[in-house]
Amino acid sequence: MLRFPALVLACLLPIGAQAAPDTAPRPQARITLAQADGSTAGLEHWIINFRARAISKGIEAATLNSVLRNLTYDRDIIRRDRNQSEFTKTIWDYLDTAASDLRVKNGQAALRKHETLLSEIETLYGVDRHIVVAIWGLESSYGAFRGSQPVIQSLATLAYDGRRGDFFEEQLIAALRILQTGDTTAQNMTGSWAGAMGHTQFIPTSYLDYVVDFRGDGARDIWSDDPTDALASTAAYLKAFGWTTGQPWGVEVTLPSDFDYLNANRDIEKLPSVWAEMGVTGTEGRAVPDHGSATILLPGGASGAAFMIFGNFETLERYNTADAYVIGVGHLADRLRGGPVVQSNWPRDDRALTGDERRELQRRLTDAGFDTQGIDARIGPLTINAIRQYQLSIEQTPDGYAPPRLLERLRQN
Ligand SMILES: [Ca+2]
């Protein structure tokens, strides 16, 4: 459920809003119409009805009595919820921030400071410590920005507001369940405005399913300054979603000049050795080792960097499905390990399409006979395939990349 480019660092939002699996640790953005004006009186009335639903799901009256008192309708949260989907960045701008020199430096310091802990976590779960620390770096700048909003009040406001009422009500009930476990108190349960909590920003349902008490001290604590439980839980989450030990998330590659761009498709998987026979190699010119089957991803089109991505890329998508986020985590992890910056140039003169423009692109492609199978402002595999077919029809390189000039071309159809 990630689906909200999150909160956390509003500055670090994934590109393109989309719906995520219900298991993702935090919500991602979605786009729908806003609903009627709310008020604290309206929230109080809503709570009366909510109580019965919560009790039917096992929340005790005593919990509700102590926690749901004196909540206020938070207009600021609703404003943020309605505006967030318009955050749009190009992949290169996103990576500049996600793997900035400062974030790399702070991450390397965190790796040294928590070396023993990270080593234990890596041994137990088999998840590369650099990946765990990179997620920590993107979600909260290594714990510096864990969110200070009272989670119950935020979730109650969002559930009552109704734009994603069912989702947030489920999160609110999960948050109440967490309080009943005694892991924390309502006062300590703080997070982002959308209810993502702690060092690595778990939403309440993911907390219940995946957060661990790593040292067995009796409480699962992702809120305090000590990141032990949060980091272990992040590794546990990735392990639960199939992390393959020793496999990279992806590797930057060089494509041959005669590369058939129709092969850069998430449905076309080959072993690196097979890609190498087709001329696709690491940036140093050698075949990529056979870590498993891989696909080719071109987040900036034919004139940007190319990545060979593996199964672990899909595992990271369970945290957040946006390609930019996954590449951001993977690249930051590589940098933390001492790896280089992205070697290829990006088409930095292009700007990102806005949400409205992405919807217009999908509408115009579909109207022109290139069905995107939905108008959701998300440039996912179906839209990319439609873009490719359109590019072929106008004799352009079918790289599935849609800068503003492609939309302009479509407008002239
Ligand atoms: Ca603990």
C-alpha cells in the first residue's frame, strides 16, 4: 500500500503515483477527488460510529476510551493528502537527492556506528546491510526525521475524511491494536502525517505483520532513538518478500549501438550471460555475472542510464513500487559500499511530466489506439508499452520514455 509517495521526506517522493500491495510498509500516492469539508465536530460524530466497528474487530472499549478522547480534525493533514500526488521529479533529480554526497557520508557513518548490529541483522536475515541502511537513509535520513505527528489523530482524521477512508480506517484499527500490545503508548506513537512510523516508516498494518523485537527486550520499538528493532524489521520485511542473499538489486549496463529497445521490457527476462551475447555488458565492458534472470530498465529512455535488474528489485518494490524509489535505494546502497555514481549521462534538459500531463498522455495514447489500460497518471509497464507502440508508429526509438516533447507530438495528432 505504499502508495503515497511518502510523507517522510516530501522531497524524496517517488515519481508517479500508483497503488501498491497492501503489504507495503507505507502508503503511496493516489489521486482522487477531495471530499467535503471536515470539522472536529464531524470527526467526533464519526468516532461514535467508528467505535462499534473497532470493537467488532477486537479493540477494547478501554483502549478506545483512553485514546479517542480530545482528537481534533487536522486540516493540515488533509491539505497534504490532497496535494501530495503532484510531487513529480525526474529520475536524475530524484537520485541527486536520494544519493547526495551528504546522504552517502551520513550513511557510511551510520554503517560504522552500528556495525555490530548490522552484522547480526545481515547474518540472521540474509539481507545486505547497505540496502537496509539505504532504506533507513531515504525514509528518515537515518532516523533524523521520523515524524512527530500523533499517529492516532492523523489516522482518525484521514479515515473520517474519506478520500481513502477504508485504507486509513484499517490503519487506525491496526494502530489501536499496537497500543493494546503495550509496545508503545499513544503519546509516543508518532509518525508522518499519513501514519508511517519510526526509522523506516512502517505503517501500522505492516508493523503488526513484520516488526520484530530483535533483542527480545519485551517491546517492539521503532520510535525511540535506538534503531535496533526498526532496522531488523526492515530486513525481516525484505526477507519475507523473497530477498535473495548475494544478488544485486541491479547493475548499470552499457547497451550495444544496435540494441533492440523492445527488449527493454519488464516481461523479457534473460540471464546476464545471454544479455552479454546480445552485447549488453557492465559499464566496464565485461559480462555481468549470472546472479539470476534479469530485465533491462531504462528510466530515462535511450539517452539515459540503463540498468540490468534482478529479482531483488521486485522485492524492494514491496517497500514502494515507484521505480525511482527502488533505484534510489539500490544506488544509495551501492554508493555506501563505495561504488561509483551513475556512469551514463541523463537527458537533464527534459523536465518531468506533471500528474495532469501524465493523465493527458494516457488519454491521448488510448484515443490514438495505443491502449494504456487505465488513466491513473502512473507510467507503469502498460503505459510504457503503449508509448513504445506509439513511438514505433512515428518511427522513433521505442524506448518507452515520455518527455514533454512526446506529449506535444501527440497533441498534434
Ligand atoms: Ca525491542
